[in-house]
Amino acid sequence: MRVLIWFLLILFHSVSFFSQNAYWQQEIKYDMNIDFDHKNHQFDIHQEITYINNSPDELSKVYMHLFYNAFQPGSMMDVRSRSIADPDSRVMDRIFNLNKSEIGFQKIIGVNNGNNNLTFFQEGTILEIFLNKPLKSGKKLNLSIDCKSQIPIQIRRTGRYNKEDVAYSMTQWYPKMCEYDLEGWHTNPYIGREFYGVWGEFNVVINIDSSFVLGGTGILQNPNEIGHGYEIKKIVRKGDSNKLKWHFKAENVHDFAWAADPFFIHEQTSLENGTILHFLHKNDSLNENWKRLQPYAVKCFEYMNKNYGEYPYKQYSIIQGGDGGMEYPMCTLITAGGSFKGLVSVTVHEAIHSWFQGILGTNESKYEWMDEGFCTYAQYEVLNYLYKKKVLNPLYRQYKSYSNVAKSSYKEPLSTHADFYNLNYVYGVNAYNKGSVFLHQLGYVIGSQALKIGMKKYFEAWKFKHPKPSDFKRIMEIESGLELDWYFEQFTQTTNTIDYAIASVKSMGSKTKILVQKKGRIPMPVDICLVTSDSNAFWYNIPLRIMRGSKKNDMIGGNFKTLSDWPWVYNYYEFEVDFSLEKIKQIQIDPSTRLADINLENNIWTVNTNQEILVPEIVFKNKL
């Protein structure tokens, strides 16, 4: 019996240790050589790939993305665009109408493992490679891949000669390994949404006509041979006089993007810590705005470094290209025209992706709100800083947008996979707006100071990994000392909503009894501000019992009174204040406007409010 107990104890501790140390992620190195033919908009690519299987599993095959194949009539992206109720205006039926010289394609010529030719199957935007022997846990796989590609007319993110006439926006341009993680392979076909990739190293050589100027991911290894503002030295060109060899290296990234144009103007500035910011754009008429942009970009990076964690790379490139704005490791491609404030805003948003997408490589297809939503939250925080504004709730429009969808019949939960939303509109509202509301409201739940500290700890704990919502939740639980399962479950996995009301205010002689009603299905802690007739404000916080505690330091100050916790099954909560009714001018739920209450009209009681309510049978009464 003792032996059995001893064995069970050892087993328990072993399982416990494994569960705490079970995180793993795959690793990859790409050595790529690209021979670029700008006359027919095609290129040949040779890849030498080293793929390390850090999983506990044996792999009999691997998968890769071939994104360019989405830009062909009849592709899943094309059909989705022509069948969804609200297609992206940039796509519509444009793919369907491409001719052979305008489509994109990636044709795999051969795949080898050493001297062994491997069997492969190419279907749409996914390449399936069958290994000649299983790749065991902890072992390396060496692949040689040859591929011929044609760059499509730019429709979405990638392509040639976009509406601003940038020659090449080279994103999603190479055969890219699909991610394999604890959930298995992620082989989602490309139909226009977000991305997920393997962390690793890129060694990329691009042979392209000498007229082109390039910028993108990685550090240029041969600036003396290139010139174009990358190094103020005499240009030394080797080999083919009509082509330059651009050699980039990038470490600890999960993607590689670049852009090229013969008429790019290249300028640069740097942060105090030495990080270089590159700016590449066309057209001298844009120069004034792009010159003015530079100090704003510097301040954005320095604010994020201080408040969210240090940007770890030596450079970042802001490039005219793409359609709107799109983030990639160490660079972004944005449209260049429009107002100066618009240029600053899109630059700030895309640059902040360096933290939430470039460095915290969340699976955007499943948790797009952890990237786009968190970026939107930080974007408006940074814009407030840049323009020296003191806005009570900089996310007012995001709250309004979320509320409109939350009250509609077409709402969907945040947990919906990005590809499977019924409407593009709802995807956008959820990813950007509800995602930012989620984070801002989390500060209301746990306290603004705990959120701020927690965000930095989250970055430090999960940079260069792939955090999931549960990982973020644990960081915030540890920082705040509160249980947050209920909040994550209700706000991300359901379409339930929040609605609290001041149900009644009743005189009790020298005191006043306040009855608060929970009308929505999502329970929340409640901040209540009481303003007396002499304009003094008194704050009360009603925590949820399921939180197992209450917030401490918050933007409302530290002098709020914490009441008894509210068991969420009660729809009414009653408490007394030490003021006679005659001395009270106003009572309001959450004047900070961080609570995503879908009906604000019942949140305020004033001396002019006329209300009668039948006393409910079941009321939870504050016991303090």
C-alpha cells in the first residue's frame, strides 16, 4: 500500500511538473534565393528550409501555405467574396475577372529531403508534403523547395501596381510553413483573413533590377553594395550589372515581407536606443506629410517601449504599399495619401502591431481580437499622448459600434473563427471594437493600474511565443489577485450583454436606500458615483462574488468604498448610503464609461427622476 501511495505521489508531481512546463513551439530557418523578373512580374524562388520538431509528436507530413493561389478565378477567396452578403469593396468580383497574366500563382517544381525526392500534393493555397520517414520529436527536417511564382494584380494586401502605383507589395509571397502546435496543424486556406506562423530565422537574397529600391523585414546585410540611402558610401555593384543583390536577415520573426519600387524615396531616423525607423514612399508631393510623420513615429515607439515592453529589433520600416494598412514583422505597408492625421493614425496602429502581432504571435485566425482589439486600445492611448489630449474614454466610438452590433440580430461571439463570420462587418466590429472594449473594460474590472502593469508582464512572459486567451487571463489574474474565468467566458464566448440600472432610490430618514438591477445576462462589478447637493462625489464599488476579491488602485481614485460582493444569481442588489435623500443630486453607474452597458439611459438617477418600482421578492442586501 505504501509503495502504491508513493508511486501515485510521484505520478502526481510528474504530471504537475509537466503541465507547468509543457509549452513548446516549432522552429524554422528559411534560406531563400529569389531571381526576380519585373518584366513579366514573375520570380523563381529556391528555399533551403531547416524545420525543428519541438513537439512531442512524430510527423509523417508537413504543410505549407501558397497564398498567391488565392488570386485565381474560382479560388476560395474568390468564391467567398462573391457569396458573402457584404463583400470587401477591395475584392468584390475582381479575382473572378483576372486573366492569366494578372492572376497570382505559386507552382511547386520540386521538394527534396537530401537526395530524396518527396511526394507532394498542391491544392489551392495549401501544399501537403509527404515525408519519406517520420520526423521524430526533437529532430530536424531539411527541405529543398523550388517554386515559380507570378505576382497578382494587387487586390488584397499583396500584389503589383496598386491604386497608388507602387510596383510591388511582396507579402504572403513565398511558400510558408503552416504552424503546428498543441492543437495540431493549422492549415486554414487563405480566404482573406489573418495569419499564424512559425518562429524562426530568415536569410533572404533578392536579385532584382538595379532600378528598384526595397524595404521590409530584416536587416540589410550589404548596404555598401546597395546604396539608396541605406549607407552613405560609394556603391559597389557585383555580378550582373542590371541587377542588385539585396541580402536581408531577420531573427525571431514569423514572417517576411518587403516592397519594391523604382521611385521610392528612402529616409530614416532613429530612436534614442538606436533603433532605426525607415520611411519609403513615392512622390515628392507626399514629402511634407512623411517628413512631419517621422517624429510622431519616434514618439509612438518610445511610448510603447516604456509602457508595453521594449521593441527588440534594430529596425522598423514604414512603407507606402498595400491597401490601407497591414502589419508584418519589422515593417508595415500603408497607403500614403490622405490627411496628415490619418497618416499618423494608421502608422500608429500598424506599428503597435509589432507588439501584439509581430512579437506576441497569437493565432490571429482564432483570436484576432487579441491582436486587432489590443492594438486599437493602445492606438488611441498613444494618439492621446501624441496630441496631448485628456479624453475620459478615447474608445467612445468603439463602445458605440460594439453596442450597436450587440443589440442586433446578426451579432456573433468573439470566439468565432475569423474565416467563418457571416458578415465582414461583424468581423470588423468584433476584432477591432469589441476586442478593444474587452481590454478597456478589463481595466474597469481589475483596476487601471493592475491592467497597465499586467500588460507589460504579459509582453515579457509571452514575447516570441503564441499566447492564447487563457495565457493572457492567467497573467491578469496573478497581477490583480482576482478570478476572471467568468469575464473571459461571458465576453468572448457568448453574445450575452451587460445592462445595469438604478432601479430605485428611497429615503430612509438620515440615510438613503439604493436598489441596483442587473438586467443583462453578463454579471459585472459595478462602480457607482453619488454626487451630493454641494457637488462632492462619493464612490462605491460592488464586486462580484465570483471574482473572489475586488479591485484596488483605479482611475476613479483609491478612496472608493468597497461593498459586499454581489452573488450574480441575484438580479437586485440593495445598499444604504449615509446621506439623506435631500442631500443627493445624482447617482450614476460608471461615470468612467468603461462598462460596456448597452443601455445607458437607466444608469443615472437625478433629483428630477420620477420612478416607481414594485419591490422585488429576491434582493441581495449589502452586509457592510
